[in-house]
Amino acid sequence: MQVLTETNFPKEIQVTFTTKSFPHKTPDTPFTVPSDMTRFGLSELVNHLLQNELNGEIVPFEFLVEYREGKKVFLRTSLKKFFCKIQQYPESVISLE
């Protein structure tokens, strides 16, 4: 098995956004984002997607990333650094809650 490093990690990955508590919904389609994107960049993307529903309000989001079945943690670094740290290649589409 190849060791994941930031140099051999894909430059882009696909993500979807889900929520259980926020009243607004993003599209179900996956988005291709740079793998070095952090929660701040992801928040900007979600705010852009919801701009009409948020009436210009900027909302800073927290993201839970599921790294094992039923195991989720808050994303505190870039997606690339997160997956390299846990040495797990991401699924084809990463679900961010």
C-alpha cells in the first residue's frame, strides 16, 4: 500500500454537502474542489451556493468529515492534510456534513 503524502495526493477531490440542522439545502451534485481547501474555503463555497437563501449574510460553517463508517470528526485542516494524516485514501466523493 502506498503511503499518502501531500505531494502524491490528488490536486482536486469531489465533495458533497449535507446537513441535519441547517434549514437550507445545497445541491446534491458533487463539487470538484482543490484538495488543499480548508473549512474557510468550503464555507465560502457553501455561502456562494446559498447566497439567495442567506440574503447576503455570511455564515461560517463547521464541517464534519466521515473517515470511517459512523466515525466523523470536525475538519480542522485542509482535506489533503486530513486524509494524509489518517493515511486513508478518500472515497470517490467525500460527504461533508
